[in-house]
Amino acid sequence: MAGKEGREIDGGGAFDFGQILKDIQLDAAADADRLHADFSVDIWFCAFLRRFARFGYFTYGPITIDVRLVADVVERTVVPRSGPRRYGDDWLRFSLLLADEARRGGQHAIDELHLLLAFLRWPEGLPARVFGELGVSREQVEAFSRTPPATAGEERLYSPEEAAAYLGVHVQTVRGWIRTGRLPASRLAGQRALRISSSDLRSVLEPVLPGDV
């Protein structure tokens, strides 16, 4: 997922949702086999985030998640299976929640936005922990999904993590520039999340003279 100017998930028809969900399923299956674990919501959540991550971060509207941290938690907390891989009880319950999301949206096909909204509603495990710490509601995500994507002439907004990856510096360097006023930033209304415009991001770049190289 990306921001409004380049979102990969919008609940519309720009993608073959069936194929993308199959790809996530394959990713989750590979992770489960590598970890010798059953299918679980946590493993699916990690595969979902990784599939839409950019520069190691999953970003969609008010949501920014460090996917590497989520993957690390999954690897440290997964319960090894004792037999053939199977779907865990939590996944069976989550699939009912996922189907309910599709029905609420008046659709028969399940897309990636349904997955995200279902993860937001899931009351346990990693999804509940991550979204609880972020303080993001499904209402905020639904509101963002209804806003039209930015046109080519509009500026892109970067999270501090995306800005750091774009510039090739540590994220704390970017946050330091914001604190000192060197790099302008804005805060999402009612949230702690910061966003930096592409033009402001270019303001920290200085031209290099031939003799300086």
C-alpha cells in the first residue's frame, strides 16, 4: 500500500484481486513451512504487510508499520507444529470475519481492503497489538479509502520512514531535521503520524560542485 498518490489498495478494480490474494496465500504458506508452523492469522498478517510494503514499511493513509518488526515478532512467537501443516482455529474464525467484511461492503469478491479492515477488527494476536498501538480506527481507514487518488500534478507525501529510505539516511536523522526545523513536516489531523511533502524533502538536498566530489 502506498499513499493517495500511489496507492496499491483502493477497493476498486485496478488489480486482479483474486491473483493477489493467491499470492499472499502462497507467501503465508511458505512462511508457515519455513517456521514449521500451522497457518495462523499472525502469519497471514505478516505476509499481507510484506506484499504491499515499500522500503520495508507498510503505509496506507494513517497507517505506517515497520514490517521487519512484525516479521521478527512472528518468528519469535510462532508455535511449531507437530504434524502436517493445517489451518489454525484462529484462521477459521478470521475467515468468517473476512467474509463479513465483504458482505458489509456489498461485494461477493474479497479484496485487499477487506483484508485490511478485517485485520483492524481482529481482537487478538499481532493485528490487535499493532493497530492498538497505532490507535487507528477502521473509520479512518474507510474514510481514506473513499478519497480519490492524487493526480499526477499533486505532491506525494512521505512518512519519516519512507523519507529516510528515499534519502538513504537513518530515520532518526530525518526526525532530527524535523525537530530542528530544517525539514518541514505536517501532522495528520488527530494523529501523531508525520508526513513530509516531496518538495520539502528535496529542500534538504544541496547541489554538489565538481570540486567537492
